[in-house]
Amino acid sequence: MIAVLPLLPGIAVAKTGLAPHATQLTISSSSMNQAVSIVLGLTLIAVIPGMLVAMTSFTRTIVVLSLLRHAIGMQDTPPNSVLVVLAAFLTLLSMSPTFDKLDQEVITPVTQQRLATPKALARGGDIMKEYMLSRVNETDMVFVLELSGKPLPDDAASIGLAHVVPAFLLGELRRAFQIGFVIFLPFLLVDLIVSSVLMSMGMMMVPPVSIALPIKILMFILMDGWTLVARAILSDGV
């Protein structure tokens, strides 16, 4: 019985019809494929949030909300987490047609295994590029193409994402600062009035911020400022 034990691995290999090196090769190749899949998945998890920020109206929304907070004079109120969540939901509202199209043509087919991952990524990129091209200013697009040394094509659909995304971001930042400038004006007027009143009363030692801040908050509440700002962001994002 003891003499037969060393022969058992050879007998098992003979019954299965596989050589030992073939078994090791199969195991190593499957492990390699699994490792590559894990690396690709982690890479997508790290890259997709940044791509969504760059290719959506989130940039414009969060910049406008940050400018609003500075215009009122409160550096940490509302907190950054609140502004990010509000900007995310306003982005969902302003881009609901695009996200519905992504769900119908990319996400649902992938979850139902009717669309391969490479084709899904290509289709998703085309949908996002179509949205960005509808918002891109021609001067920004020409500027980006000139920097890259490429001529302006006759068909806008042939422009790559590497050129559409920076042109889109430039336009979004321009719109955000335009909205922020309009927001700053009434709060700047309050600061000027409070400063002139304090100087005329000889109260130069009193910081104008301590008087102007509650007035600006009250004015913002009375005019329903959050609704006005959200309407301005959403109307500019449609």
C-alpha cells in the first residue's frame, strides 16, 4: 500500500488526460486574467468620477455655489459636503435627458449582458461628446485645436474627446464666472452702503463685515436666493 502512494499523482493525471505543466498553465492564465480585470476595474473606479466632473455641468454648478458663498461673506457655511451634494443633484436635473439616454443605450444593455464593455464605453463617450458639443463655444474649440496643432474639421462629430473636453470646460468656467459676477453685485452694493454709513457716523473702528453679513443673509432670504441661484444654473444648463 505504501509503495502505491507515489504513483497516485501520475494515475490522476493519466485519468484526466492533462499533463502537470498544462494544469499549471491553465491556472496561471486564469489568475492573470482575473488580476487584469481587477486592475482595469480599479482604474475605472478612479477615473470615472473625474471624467464625470469634466464632462458634465457639475463644474459650473460647484463654481457658482462657491462664488455665492464668498459673495455672502461666509467662508465655511454652507459646508463643502453640502455644496457638493447640492451641485450633484442640480447636475442630475440639468442633464436628465443625457443621463436617460445613457441609461437606455449603455447602462441597461450592459447590465442585461446585451452590450460588450468596449462598445458600451465607446457609446457612452459618443453620448457625452454629443452633449458637450451642444454646449461648446466655437471660439474655445478653435483655440484648443490650434494649441494641439490640428485643423478645424468640417464635421464636429470627428473631433476627439481629448479636444472636446478642455473646450467644454473653458466654456463652463466662463458661464460660471458670468453667473457669479451677477451674484456678487447686490452683495457688493450692501458692503459699500454699510461701509459709507459707518464712515459717515465716525464708527471707523467697527468692522463693516459684522454689520453687512446679517443684512446680506436677510436680503438673501427675503429674495429666496437659493431658488434664484438654482434657477439660473438650471436654465443655463438646459
